[in-house]
Amino acid sequence: MEIESSQLFSVLGHPQRLAVFRLLMRRYPDRVSAGDIAAALDLRGSTLSVYLSALRDAGLISQHRQGTSLLYAADVDAAGRLTSYLFEDCCRSRPDLCRPAAFNPREGRTMAHRKYNVLFICTGNSARSIMAETLLRDLAGDRFTAYSAGTRARSELNPNAVELLTSKGHDITPLRAKHIAEFQGPDAPVMDFVFTVCDRAANEDCPAWTGQPISAHWGQPDPVKVTGTEAEKRLAFQQTYGALHNRISLFVALPLDSLDRMALQAHVDDIGRQRATT
């Protein structure tokens, strides 16, 4: 492990290679194209190719072919081995010497039986995240307090999203566009779960959340960007609503009081892999 870990540290010691790895960790379990990575990090394709090769050779990421495209994903097992090495070897497994955030005292325990705070994030907080907030509130508002926010929040909600939610019988009165800064101050509610529902928001390097919430990426295509007839645009919003409904239904069905944090994290990651249903 000594040799392997030194190699991993060497690869991640380069700031831009580290940035690529961190982006893929934020997008996990997604497989991301090189073009999307380059655009998110403003890297030249040839430069990114060198970084991806180094990360892949070190076993930190995996490469998958889909048609003519190559997609990349973080290897979370490799990341786990690295943090385990730091704790078990360098810190001699003593939490009094090293107590990084990853080794929370709650790790391995089930979550307390109470009402949980859940935050959904997208870029504009005008469509996908407000759909998710509304769905969770109406599907299980007795067990969860739902919030939503945007990394670059718009000033108003998307009218097509509002029309769809209204047509489904949802109460849109509580909804408004909000920036994530509203949930990162000292007086903000502490989140138990944070889900990104758009790739662009997941690509952004946001500060760590207080309280170490369980997080996952449940990316959905942006229905706001769909062009065509009004019927085609409405269909895009219906498909997004259906996909989010499917994932949130699976989430609220999880037995939270009997799953430890590692098992729960695995479940919410699996939900992120679910295909859309309308």
C-alpha cells in the first residue's frame, strides 16, 4: 500500500489532475465525456487527455466506451483505499490524532429517527430543483423538509415548470428561486441530504456542507433548453417530472432507520443510476 499510495499522492499532487478527479467524484456515479470535463474545467482537449491517462493509469478513474465516445468515472474504491491508508497507517487508526470529516462518529450508525432536511440543487433553481422540492414535500412531507436552490439562481421560476406542477395538483405557493448561499450561512438549516439534479451544478466546486450530509448526483437533462413546438417542450418537462418522481419515490421508500450511512450512500447512488420513467 505504501508504494501504491505514494503513486496516488503523486498523481493527485498536480492541481489540474486533482480538479479532474474531484469533478468526477462530484458527478459519481455518472460517466462523463472528455468534452464535458474539458468544458467544465476550461481545459484543452490534448491537455485533458494527458491528465485522464495519468489518473487512469493510477487506478483513480475508469474509462468506458459508449459507441464512438469515451466516458470516464471516478473509482470510489481507490479513493477509499487512499483515505483508509491515511487513517490506518499515518494516523495509526487513532481518531484523537487525525479526525478528518470522512471519519464522522456517526459513520456506521443508522440515522436518528426524526424529520430530515433535504436540499435539491440545480443551476437556475427555476425548473428541475423546484420540481424535486415539490415532489418530496407532497410525497413525504411528514418525514422530510424539502428545500431547493441554484448555483446561479434565476430571478423567477420557469413558467412551464410552474404550469406543470399546477396541472399535477401541487401547491406552488412555497416556491421561489433561491441561491445556495442562503443555505450555507451560520443560521441555515443543517442538511441531512444534498442532491444535485443537473450536471452543471454538480460540476461546480461548492464549499463542503455543514453536518456532512449524504449527497448524490441525480442529473437530469435541462427541459428549459429543449426547442421545438410547444408540445415538444411540454413533453420535455413531463419527462423530467416523471424521472424525478421515480427517483424521489424510491428515496422515500428507503428504510432510513435501519440503514447505516455507508449503506444509505450506496442506495442513493443507485437511485441516481435509475432510468427515467414518465
